[in-house]
Amino acid sequence: MSDEATIDYILRAENLTLRFGGVVSLRDVSVEMRRGEILAVIGPNGAGKTSLFNSLTGVYQPQEGTITFMARDGAPLSVIGKKAHQIAQAGVSRTFQASRLFNALSVFENIKIGAEDHRGIGLVGALVKGPGTRRGEHVSDNLVIELLEFVGLTSEANLIASQLSYGARRRLEIARALATNPEVILLDEPAAGTNPSEKLALAELIRRVRDERGVSVLLIEHDMKLVMSLAERLYVLNFGSVIAEGSPAEIRANPVVIDAYLGSSHEETSA
Amino acid sequence: MTILSLANLKRLAMILIVTAVIAIMTGAAGSSSAPPTTGIHGSFFERVSWFGLFTAPRWLLFFTLGVIVWLLVSLYRPRAQTIRRGAESFFALPRAVTSRRWARVTLMLVALAIVIVLPKFVHESFWMYLIVEQIGVWILLALGLNVVVGFAGLLDLGFAAFYAIGAYTTAWLTGALPAPALFHHPIPTLWVIPIGILAAMVFGVLLGTPTLRLRGDYLAIVTLGFALIIDDFVETQSGVTGGGVGSSPVPHPALDLGFYHFKWGLSPTPYYYLCLVFIVVFIIVFTSLEHSRIGRAWVAIREDEVAAESVGINPLKYKVMAFAVGAASGGFGGVMSAGLVGIINPSLFTYQVSVNVLVLVIFGGMGSIWGVALGAIVIQTATSYLDNYQPWGYQINDLYMYIGALLIVMMIFRPAGLLPSRRRAREFAEAKRGDDVHTDEVLTGDQP
């Protein structure tokens, strides 16, 4: 372990507790994410993975704890209490477990909505279409074209989102999330429902998101093979608490994790 | 399958029961103008003109119409597939035409030419007046509500409030209300146009900021309440608004450019052109908004608010904007109405007005600017005709029953409206297929 001061954190959640009435969804969860890493959160169903994501992106407001986002330039941002759109504007982007695309819009428009700057009012700009507005359109159009190529949907640009195959939808969602120019992207089960070859392509895409676009990736995924090959570090959640943290090899060998996944009476572990 | 099959005969019985109920409920007995004692005899057995051909009892007319409907349905059902396919190919032609830019532009220019020369062919000033008051103003209202309901997907049941604000602002500033005009200095009606629009927009923001945090049904109820408050205020605060009696006459607009004078007087034709200019302006403004960053943000919120937030869209801000923008044309409708009618009173801004505007938007095609304009023209022309000629024993009070029936038929056969917006039509298709995940349980995906 390197020294605390030298680690460049990008997203840091400390002692999060999230309750819904009497149900505790997250219990004293601390997760630290380093800049530029591919980090995964795994755990059985109901462990609180999506709750953690929703807390990090402002959809849920945890009752206790702090979340800090350290943008590359600018002061650290306290995420708790911020609205989802403010967090997205600050540079934390996400996808959803069941894809939430704008299904009646084209692939191009889906990404374009992500690429546009939604700050300010812009009523006059939208009407008069002055040079500023046109420049903005140009910039966002170029970004859309670039991202279409990045996720390999260039030839599907004019299709309606609902006409896409499942794997293509997942890629479109990633492209839309990337269009907001994030520093961190949170992917909630990006490979759910895809076939094995699509899974490989997605793993490749996620790696390229980090390598080529310099975006740190936080990942929830059920497919162990995919997670273990992709993630550099993992957190394991069970019943709303972090039960383990470490590299894929460490996690694979951790008896607590094996217990959580296979029950306590396991005889042997298979890879 | 023979037409006299058991299922078809059952359907005939159902249809006849429904038409009998309609025949009893409508007509003279259902109106307030006829003595209440007439009851079933007054309406049911009343002799009415059959399309001007001959006179016969009303029940027979309804019976005949019921049988005709039954015949149509019975003949349609076994051939539904073929007819539907025929309709598809029939509608493919206008779709192919409107997808070409030059064709669209030509179509618009032709439409514009028609509406410009229209007054030359309407010789009765009464009808010209109706065209402005019953069609022109309502197109403005429908265009405004379309921004709120069609673009942003917010159900507003109180749009008449903005109409009222436009009209009463006009009356107030021109000194037609019991309350003294601003700075005790009445201003010309024409100058009120920008102020009336602005006032409605400000009210849109004031109403929207606290209420647009609500979603769906809750928002609809709150907007309804807001309209009722405005309605009640103008009705009861007679010291300010003139109460149920209304304002004193709002002066007719006049233009004075020094070298050129023009006065809008009693003839409706100049109002027609004033209204037309603003309708064109609003259509241009709303169309460019629809295809702007803002329009796309509206669609995103309408389709999936959570996803919209995840790409940095502040839903509240854009919803308030939709309210304000929509209120602009509603407010201008009010200014127009006040300038034309002269004396305004609360009966012009009832809940019925809000519902009627919504009907125009749904009928024409939510989110489709040309659709709602056409919808307003069709429905308002039909109701003006029915109200003034009262054919077939038609009574004014029955209007909303027929409109309700029309909407039901629309929802079955053309749910996205007369001229649907392409996006909206796709949304309807999605919803029909049922694979659209829009509920919040998606967020808590961890639960099995």
C-alpha cells in the first residue's frame, strides 16, 4: 500500500449509511476510488451496489457520511445534498442497470442531448442562433460524431434507439454518458443481458474508455469472468456493508467473499 | 362470417342501447333552455330535420345512426387488416411529401397564401369575427399549451389562467377595469401586447417554480387549482376586476407611426391579420425552439426524467421554461381576445376553456405544431358551425359529449393525433409494445 498522501483520489465515499424507513440499504460504507483506475463493486443481489451508485450520483441522499469528488482542476466537491444534474455537470456520469435511453429519439440525438451544455437559460440563443449558439452546436456535433465512432455506432447513427440490439444499446448508453465529458463514469451492470461476444466487445470498450479517454471507471458487474479480467481493484458488498477490498487475485482468495457468494459450507472454490 | 352472427347481433344490441341513452340524454331535455318538465318526451320524440331533407322523430334519427355505425363496424372488422394496410399506403404519400424540404416549404406557402386571401371570400362579418375569436385565438392557446403538454410532457389542466392573465392585464393597463391603470395612465391597447405576453410569462415562472417539482397527476391537480384561483379572483374581486359583469370596453387597438395611422375598429378583418401575424411568429418561434438545445432537453425530460438528469439536465429549470414559453402565446391570446371582444368577463376563462384547449392539443397531435393548429381549426370550425346552425336537434349543452366521443374514437384509431409528431408517434408505439421501462423501480435494481 502506498502512502496516503501520494494517492490521487477522484471519488471518496466515507461512512455512508442509507436507510429507507427501517431498512438499512448501506451501512457505514467507505469506498475510495483512485484517479484513472477501473474499480469494480461486486456482491450478491440486494447487497446495496445500485444503492451505492445512486448515492454517488445524487439520486439517493444518504443519511450519514460524506462523498467527495475531486475534479482534476477545481475545489473538491461535496456530493451529498447536490442534485443529480449538478453532479453530472461536475463530471460524474453514469449508466443504468436497465438501459434508460431516450427510446423515441435517434442514436445521434441520444448522444447529442448528453453532449449539450445544459447550464444557463439560452432562450435567446436558441431562437436567434447567433455565432455562439452555432459554435456550440458545432462542438457538440463533433463530439457526437467522435463518440459514435468510439463506441462503433457510426453506421447506426440515424436509427431510433429502440431499434438497436441489446449490446448496441449498452454501448449507446456509455456513449451518452461520455458525451457529458465526465472524469468518472459509473457503469451499472453494463454487460447485463448481452451475449458472450458482445460481452468481450464491451470489456474492450470499457478498457478503452479509461485508456483513450482518460475517464476513471467504476463498475458494477455480475459476470465474474468479466469483472476479474477488467477491474484493477474490487470492493465486495454484502448486506449493505463492505466485506472485502483488494485486487482480483486477493478477492478470489478471500474466504469471507467465498462465504458470501457460496454460503458457508463450501468445499472448494472454482475460478 | 355472416353479418348476422351472434357476436354481431350482441354488438348491435349494445350500440342501440348506447344510442338510446345518448338520444335521451341529449337534445332539448338535456339543456337548460327548455322547461325541465319536457323530460323524455321533449327530446326523445322531438321531430327534427334530417340533414335538411325531411323531418322525423329524433329517436328514429339516433336509431338509424346506431344501425349505420353497427353496419360499419361489422363490415370493418373482418376486413380490418386490409383496410389498415390500405390506410398505411394512403398516409405514406403525404408522409413522403412532407419529408422533402421543398415540398414542405411549398405546402406552407400555399397554406399561407390561402389564409392571407381568406377574408376576401368570407363575406359575412359575423363569420369573420368567429374565425378570429373562435379559431385564431384558440390556435394561439393550443400552440402555447402544446409547448407545455406536447414538448415538455407536463399535464396542465389550467391553461386558461394564462389566457385570463393576458386579457385582464390588457384591460387593466388600458384603464378598462375598476382598478386604476398602472400609474393612473392608461396606455394604448397595441402597446399592451408585449406587456401582456411578458406578464403571462412571469406568471408562468411564478406558478411553475413551486409546483413543477411535482410530477404527473399531482402537477395536473395543482395547475387546475391555480386556474380555479384566478377564475375565482376575477369573479369575486369586483372592485378590482369588475367581477361577473366584467370590464368596461377595452379600447380598440390603433397604430400611430406619425406618417401612418391605422385603427382596428368594428370590422374583424384587421384583427384577423393581426392574429395571423402573431400565429406565424409563434409557429416560427416554437418550431425553432423545438429543434434547439432546449427542445431536445424537453424531449429528454418527457421521455425519462432520471436519464435526463444523469446527463446534466435540470428538469425543474426546463419545465419552468416550458411553462413560461407556453404562457407567452396563451397571454397573447388573452390580449387579442380583450382587444377584439372589448368587454371581458370571467365566463371567458372558465375551467371549460382549459379542457377545450387540451382537447385541441390531443386531437391535433401532442408535440406537433402543425397538428395542433390543424386540430384547432377543425374542432373550432365544427363547434362554431354546430353552435350557430344547430342542425339535427343539436343543443349547445351537448357539445362536450360529442367531443368526448370524438376523443375516444381518436384514442382508439389515431392515438398520437391528427398530424402526429414523429417522436410522439414513436413514443406511443413504444408504450403500446410495453417494453418501455419508465418506473422508478429500475433504480433499485438490486432487488430481485
